[in-house]
Amino acid sequence: MWLYFRLCVQVTPLPQAAGGKSTNFKNLSVSTENTLSQLKQCQTYQEDRIKSLKVSYKEHERLIVDGLRVNIVSYLRECETSTVNTTHKHMQYPISEMREEIKYLLADFEKSTIKEKKEELNLKQAPLKVVRNSCIRLHYELFHLHVAIPKVLGKELSFIASKKCLENIQQSDIFIKENFSNKVFTVNGKSVHNIKMPSESHTSSITAVCALPNGQVLVADGNNYKVKLLNQQYRVVSHLDFRDNPQDMCLITPTEVAVAMSNKEVQFITVSQSQLAKGRKLKLQQYCKGIAHNQGDLYICSGTALYKFTLSGELVCRLYEDSSAGLTGKNHGGFILITCVICTEIF
């Protein structure tokens, strides 16, 4: 059987290619070491993110289960206290049965919660592990080429090893740019808008900004004790005055916002037809420096502690506390609730 092959054109024989311009091994070595260092940084970064996710989910699971335990125990104590005048004979078995039933429900809840959280954690960790493993693979291949090149004898083998090393460096550089950039955000442009009202004598201090789904923006002006509504052109179209300065705010619904006040209150504000109106208040025992909303719960920072509340103002639990300084905080569950943003009268 005859085999026919297409003739290759523009092919340079290996001896001729190797005998051409010599490779600068010193520059190649420096480039290789720089790329190896960046790959190691990328690997470490991904491993830290994986570890941080794992710790965060474990803490979140523990807090959910601990909170459920506290609520159940409190409920049982209330039941026992309210029936103190009832004879022990009539109450012994109902309370006992209630305890067993709640223990069963708690155990089932813990199992289902842990299972769901583990599945969610695995989904979030999967892409991070892919990037980490790619870092390890690229580092391994490039490192062994880097070590082998000085030991290669002969121009031809040295030429092949150098070309392969350059290809790996290029491949690694592309990978690093796609998966490990030092720039978290890129600023495409900015605009300046004056939000100071003619009646105000104080310089504005913007303590919080909250964007509404319709394109309007709410701004908390701490120095002037106001919350201002800006239209799509960033002009003040409505405002509310307060006796205390607003510290922070968060979106509850597309038309409702919760504002953390300095007097241990949370003031709810509604937005309707470009007008602001005060709603209900929550009076708390803790200072309100920061506030965030997630899945029907309020997360409030006092300055040294992070608390979880229901929307009705009931304290669920204290998530974190650090009294080593006046303003301490923790990135817990995706929220950073300690912020201090002081601006001029422009926005």
C-alpha cells in the first residue's frame, strides 16, 4: 500500500534553527523565576479563599444550629414556667414528649442543614480548586524545565528545551492574567455632583449610599442629619430630617430602606413617587454603626460587635465581638459592616 503525504513548506531543519540566534539563558531564567513566583502566589491565593470559605460555612452552620437550640430551650422553659400551677402528674408526660419531639426535630434539622451547607460549599469551592490545581500543574512543569535546561547538553536539545520553556511561560502568563489579577475593580470614569441643599450651613458628610432598583439613590448626610433622595441625574428631589445623624442604611425591599441611627434606633423609610416617608422604628439596646439585610434578617454592627436581628427587632444572636478598639469589625457571612466614609459636599 502506498501512502501519500503532503510536502511541508517553510520548515527549518532543527540543526539550522538551533545554530541560529542563541538563546539568552540569563533572561530566560529570570522570566521563568518570575512566572514561578506568580504561579505560587496564585496558588496560595486560591488556597486561602478555599480555607476562608470552609471556615465561614462552618461558623455559619454552628450559629444557625446554636440559635435554634437557644430558641427551643427558651420555649421549653416558658412552657414549664407557665404551667407551674399545674399538677406534676398532668404535665410530666406532655413536657417529656415535647422534649423528645423537639430533640428529634433538632437532630433532623442539623443533619439536613449540614448536608445542604456542605453541598453549597462544595459548589463554591469547585472552581477555586480547578484554578489551584492548574497553578500546581503549571508550576510543576515549568519548574522541572527550569531545572533541566542548564543540564542539557548539545545545541539542539538546549534549543528544544528553551522553546518549550518559553511556551510554558507564555501559557502561564495568560493563565495568571485570567485568574489572578491584582486589580479587583477597574474605574472606567467618574462624575461629580453637588448634593448640598441651599438651606444647609454645614458641609455634607456622606455616611452611607444606597442605590434603588429604579436608578434613584439614597444618601445619608450625617453632618446635616438628613437622608436625601437623588434622581437619575443625582439631584436632590426629596429629603427627611432627623434629630440624630444617620450612620448607615440598607435596602429591605425595592421601596423600603432601613437606616441605622446614632441614638440606638433603626428607622425604616419608604420611597414612593420620588418622595420619602418615615415608617416604623426599632429601638435597640446596642449602638448602630452599620447595617445590612439578607434573607429577612438584619445584621447590625455596634462598633465592636456584630448582631443578628429579625426585621421586627428581636435579637437572634451576637455573631462576633472584639472590644480591643473603638471600631472593630469582621467580614462575617459576606458582610463588612464597619465602614467609615467621610466625604465633602460633592458626590
